[in-house]
Amino acid sequence: MKRARLLLALLALAIAAAGVAYLVVIPERDAARDWEKRKVRFQEAATRAEPLILAIGAYTSVAGHPPTALNDIIPEYLDELPATGLKKCTRFEYRSLTHKQGSIVWYDLGSRQGQPWSGQSRYTDGDPDHAILVFSLDSQGKITNALIDRMPKGREPEDFEPER
């Protein structure tokens, strides 16, 4: 009788362990499979976007500036806008940022001397082991923003004051 109870308890424990494994492993495997399917759909959407990208480039070459909206390229450069083929994002979106044209100027502030820095760098310019001072300029050359990138940890940033 004791042996039967022990076997029954072991069987119940094995069933519980199998249930937990099923609940943990199957969703992970399904998530990995879903991600692979999503990657393929994103690649297909990128392929569908190629004629759109070429049409925007052709318009820009002729007009000397990018279109302000996608309708500007229809029907001269593209018969119709392609669909993305994605369920939750069915159409391509486009924004022209030409009204914000400007430039970026950066200065090397020197080595951090091996000290780590917080977060991710916004810029890849210069030596990655150096901090940099970055100025954003508008189309008239006026400074619109300034920041220090890759500054060592422990230094507090200051807000940009255009008047200064």
C-alpha cells in the first residue's frame, strides 16, 4: 500500500512537472516561431517599399527636394502606393523634415580615460573613447541645441539655454 501511494505521488509530481514544462516551453517555442514569421513579413514589407523609395528618389532628383507628401509622387512617379502587407500597419507613412534642415557640429572633449558613460551614444562621430560636445544648427547657422555625448558617469547634464 505504501509503495502504491509513493508511486501515485511520483506520478502526480511527474504530471505536474510536465504541465509546468508545457506551460513554459511551448509558449517560448511558439514565440520564437512567431518572431521568425514576423521577420519574414517585415522583409516582405521592405521589398514592397522599394518602388516607393525609388519613386521618392526620382521625385527628389527632378524637383530638387523631397516630396512633402506621398500623394506628390502619384501618378507621375508611381501608379499607386503599395500596401505593406502587414495586418496592423497596412500603409506606409512618410514625413518630410526638410523644414528642419540644418547641420551638426561636434567637438572632441578628450578622453574619458577609461571611465564608463551612461546610456547609449547618440553619435558615432570621433573616437568612441572620447566625450564630444555636439551643436545642432538650423539652416541659418543658429545653434538650436547643444549636448555632451559620452560624458563619464557622475556628471550631471545641464539644460540648454539658447540665450547663453
